[in-house]
Amino acid sequence: MEALCSEVGLALSDEDFRRFVKCRNSLVHRGRFYCETANAGERRNCPPHDSKVQEYFWLLQIVDRLFLRLVGYDGPWIDWSVPGNPQRRDRLLVG
């Protein structure tokens, strides 16, 4: 994931990167969202989202940004990570 982000020029904060990996791994290896599977230690080190819906939409906005960077886009975009409260963002390269 780190190599992919670097290759396409997508800047993610360390916290977002760690959370994305935790969420992805939980879905792929356990078939459940990270907010459902995180133990107490994981919750301290990498707090999960409050709900599956929040986690799902947050994951989608990361994937959206990856796809946009894959085609070389770096302009304004709409961040739908908070359902019902889209936010206009100026550039993709800002993490």
C-alpha cells in the first residue's frame, strides 16, 4: 500500500495509512469491519471508526482518491467520508 501511494503520489497521514491497512486487513482476513474486530490494544494504538457505515464511507474516499491519482488527477474533489456531509477539498495531494 505504501508503494502504491508513493507511486501515484497520494499523500496520506500516518494515522490514515495505519487505519486504512487495519480496516483492509480486517475485511480481507476476517470478513468483518475493523470497528467490529479491533481488540483493546488495537483500539488504543489505532482507533477504529464508530460504526461500519463510517468505516465503509471512509474507506471509499481513500479508494476514490487512489483512482483519481491513478489517472493523474490533482484538482478539487468531493470527500464523502462523512455520510450526508460531503466536503469540497482543493487538491488530492494534500494528505
